[in-house]
Amino acid sequence: MLISAAVISLADKLPDTFQIIPKLRKVEILKGHGLKFGVLKGIVIKGDFTRPVMGPILAILPEKETESKKILTLVLSNDESLPESGEGYVLKIEAGRAEIKSRKEAGLFYGCQTMEQLLEDARDTGSVIPACRIKDYPDLDYRAIHIDVKHHLDTMKYYYESIDRLARYKINAIIFEFEDKLRYRRRPEVGAPQAMSIDEVAAMTRYARRRHIEISPLIQGLGHATFILKHEKYAHLREDPESRWAFCPCAEGTYEVLFDLYLDAFEATPGSRFLHVGGDEIGEIGKCPRCKPLADKEGLLALNLLWLKRVCDFAREHDRIPIFWDDMLFKYAGVWDSMWRDEEEIELEKLWSKGEPVLDSVLEQYPKNCVYMRWNYTLARQAGNIRALEWFKSRGLQAMIATAAQNVHPLLPQDDRVNIIQSFNRLAKEKGITGMLCTAWDDSSPHMETFWRGLIASAEFSWFSRGRSLEEYETAYLQREFGPECIDASDMYAELFKGVSFWNRALCAEGNRRNVKKIMDLPDSGNPGTWSIRHKERLTLASQQALRHERLKLQLKDLYNKALRNRYHLKLHSAINDFQVTSAHLLLALKACDSSDNLARTSGYRKVERALENFEQTWENLKNIYAETRFISYPEDYIPDRYFHLASKSEDLSWMVEVEKKYHMLVRNWLDSNLP
């Protein structure tokens, strides 16, 4: 749709051809001429500041000395009409020129991101940006995403590209969970052979800061410490000698190790404010001889707070603000279930009437310099979750929220997280929470590209939580990421979720890939047809999945051809689509063998052989596409980090196809025994 150069009526929104993420808070359409793509010829800087980093459209514009038509002017100002937030801005477009005003350089940067998107849409749709005045500012001050590399490492190029992509959507922080992927200097044995150097990460941190993104480290402890405690050198610091999961909080050596890792992480993230200390899902303290006396006398909560106070004191001494996962506090107080279950399923008041006095009994021991991160990966409207946020606020403790772009599903998220991200950010705004983290857990190590729809949703709803509906967000996301001709693909992810969900359990008679209880059996040539009857429901789903795959294949190909940008994302998802259907195709080929007719059975055997060959081809293709942005295997001298996560089962991508390897071996042996 083309927009007239002379808009004569007032409105409160841009035409639908413009889909800006995050949604703009306030738009006033003005009378007069707007701005066509390609008209701007220069930039004027008014104030003592450095020109912001800009996107590819604005970056090519030269700086000019004087204002005129065809100029973008950037102004630092304390004008009372400007948003109070230093990240807020006012963007005015009229008569072939544009002006961005803000109190701070961050606001000018974000105004330029909006201008870039407007020009991008004007170019891509042939529209004119109408004369308008935009006033915009965020709901939440701290808008972070999480990069977790416990089971893989992406290329530095991909991380730099990701920083640019996050900045485009006004994300202003990254919590980088290093685990063993930082080349520690003080404890070099902890770093993996392929780890990033401190200097490399410091350079990336400086690059991000120029784009108003703050990278802060997450160094796990008290639990989740297998990447450290797997080394025999540190075995004496384990709470349980037989488990590498948790440190002993009463061992002085615990702090000597953690503080050395912290110091290296500080050097890797120079100038950043935060240190995330982890602290979740402990479960193993109070057992060792050093801890048991204190645990027996004061309880497990006291042990946890002993550790928390030590690490928070260290953070304060080094001008860092500690962030702490809050779950163990509420578990020890007996109210954890109220944060995950609906109120009608629990006795909320009974739980909290007992648990709140436990929390309050040690209130003076909670570090006041700490940010308590209230994490919940559901819609987060459970009464207990809301009660916890209110408890923090009423006790003068600072809290942030943490939601998730993906939980722990293999291959790609198998549930839609966007509604969850929207809901929790709306709750944060309602409760006066000022910070948000969108986690991206690596437990089943999907490709980071599969997180982006959720990560961008977190940018959308942490900036303006009530700006768009879910349907409106989907349209904006597709246009921004791929182009205006791709906005009709709103069902693509939901359909792919269904397919991968079936793949996750297709070859497991009981359980799924994370917990294989029993693998599928094979047709019995002595009793033809019985296997197909026994697995009728599964085979029906396999047929449905084969049809879904063909529809998605055509849709993804069409999107790839139409896309103006980000084709790698679509290429990856096409490869995932082709890969996940291989299990369905194999089951259907086996069904063809389950016949008393010799010709049909022989034809079925050939279909099984082709299904096995197709798997090998699609698996190789998927690995090659992964390898374009991530390292897909560890060096030979890596010390394995084995625990219950699916992705910790091997040092290459073979953990993804562990079920196939087992089942395909059975199938090949079965073929050998049945073929003439």
C-alpha cells in the first residue's frame, strides 16, 4: 500500500506497511509531507557526543555541518517534553527531513534503530513514511537475553552478528553463561581446549557496549558445577564425593576457586555492572562432615545463605552487583510448589503461612546488594509466583524476572513461548519490576537460531508489554526478520513444533529422547499385520507428519525465495524439517513390510533401505548447516562433562541421533535376516 505524500488527517498509528519492533509507544500522524526512502543525504550532530553505531541504511550517510531538508538531525537535550528515561526518544519526520531528540546517547541510538526500520519498510514496500511524531521509551530498564554455551560454542562471527541483531530490537544486556568456554587464566584447567580467550570476550564486550548492550558473566555455583568439579584436582570440594554437581559451601577452597573464576570473568567483561552467581537447583548440600553440623543446627537455608553472602561480598568488593536465582530460598521455605501449580491444586495460604515466617526469620541474612531473579517458565500468573514478587518488594529486596525462549526440548522449542514471554513481562510491569532476562538453555543444545523468535518477543514485550497482541507480534516479527512478503507464514513454527514433537518420541515405545525407557520393536514376519495393528495410532501420526512435512517443505522454500534477509534461519529450519520427518518415513516403510503379500513385503524392504539412506543424507546436511555458525565437535583432549542433560552424552552432535543409531542397527539386522 502506497502512502500519500500529503497526509491531511491526524491518526495515532503508522500504516500497516510499517511494522516496527518493539512496537512504538506513541505515534502522532502530522499534516504535510513525509519522507521517502533514499531522500536523506546526511546527518547533523547537535551536542557533545559521538555518532551512534547505525544500521546499514543510515551508516552510509555522511555527516554535515548545517541542517536542511534531506537531513537526519540528532540532538541531545533536556527538553521537558522528552521521556524521562535516558533510553527514550522523540523522532519527528516531516517535509523530507527527520530529527531524533533524547536526554541520553542511548535514546539517540534507539531512535536511530527505529529510523532504520522505518526506512527499511519504506524501501521494501515502496511506501512513504508519513509525517509523524513518535515518542517512545521502555517499560523495563534492564532487558537481557541469555547465552548459554555449556554444551556447544558458536563462532565469534555469529556472536557479533547476534549482538547487532539484539541491538536492532533494543535489547540492552546479555548474561553470558561461560561454564568452561572461557579460557581462564587463574584456573586454566577449567577452560575447555576450544574456549574463548579473555581478550576475545573483552573485545566482544566493548563491541556490544558501543551498541548499548552490557555483557555480564554467569559463573555457576553452588550447584551446576560439574564443569569444575569433574576435575580430580577439585574433587575434595564436592559436597558429595560421588557427585560432581555441587560445591561444599563450608570449604574455604570453594571460594578460592570461584573467586579466581570471577576475577577472570570480570576481566573478560570490563566495565559491566553485574555478576550472575547462579545458585539454583542445589539439592545436595548439608551432607558432608563440614556442612552437616550447621545444617542440623540451622537448616539448609542457612547453608545456602552462607555461600550467598560470601559471593555477594566478593562481588561488592569488585564493584559488581550479584544476581542470584531465587528458587532454593523458596524451596527451603516450603512454598516452591505454589509458584508452578494453579491455586486450586494447592493450599496456598497454608503453604505461605508456614513458609513466610521461615523466609522472614533469616531476612537480615539476605544480601541487600543482590538482585533476586524470580524465574518461571510458564505464564507466571500462579498466585505463589505473584506472592513471591510481592514478598521481595515488601522486604526491600531487588527482584528481576526470568522467562525462557525455550525450555529443554531437543532440536527446537516444541512449545510456543511467545505467549509466556508476553505474560510474564506484563506481570513485571504491573508489579514494578525493572528488569527481565530471557533465558536460552543449552540442556538439549538446539541451534541458537531456533531461539530467535522468543528472544525478539522478549525485546518486544519488555519494551512495551501491552503494545501488541500475539497475532500482531507474529506479523511484525515475520516482516522484520524476513521481509513484507513473508507475513502470511504465521503457522510455520506451530506446524514445525508439532513435527519435532512427534520426532522426539517416534522411535521410543516408551519415553522420549531425554528419557528413553523402551525403544520401538519391529514387524514379525511370522505374524504379518500384528505390528501395524499394535502401533496403529503411532502410524497414523506418522502419516500425518509425512503430509505436514511436505506442506512445510513447500512453505519454507517459498519463504526462502521471498525473503529479503535472514535466509540462514529459513535454511536451518528447512533442514530441521527434512531431518525430523525421517523417523516418520522409516515407520511408514516398516508398515509396508508388515504384510503377508510377498511382493508388498519385498517392496517394503526397499522402502526401508531408502528411508535409512535418506536419514544419512539429511543428517549430514543438518550437520553441515549447523557447522556454518557453530563448532559441532569438541577437541580430542576435552574432559567429558557427563550428567543428565541430553547434550552432555557426547562431544559431537551424535547425542541428537542416539535413538536412531540404536534403532537403525536393529532395523539393519532385521533386514539382513528377512531379505532373501
